[in-house]
Amino acid sequence: MLLTIAIILLVLWALGFFAFHVTSGLIHIILVIGIIVLIWNFVAGRRAV
């Protein structure tokens, strides 16, 4: 689930940055949050219940 969200955020950022030349700082913050969540997901992994 988190991987899907991170990929969607990355694709939306790329479209906004390259296709529409959005230079808002907010889109870069969202990208950084998405990358942090993706890395955290890989580092934490799945925990046994």
C-alpha cells in the first residue's frame, strides 16, 4: 500500500515538474515525504504479529 502511494506521488511530481513546470515548494515537500515513506517501508519491513 505504501509502495503504491509512493509511486503515485513520484509520478505526479514528475508530471507536475516536467510537463506543467510547477515550481511550487509544496510539490517538492510531497515528493520528499513520499521518498521517506518508501525508504521507511523498506527499512522497517513487515513485522510478525
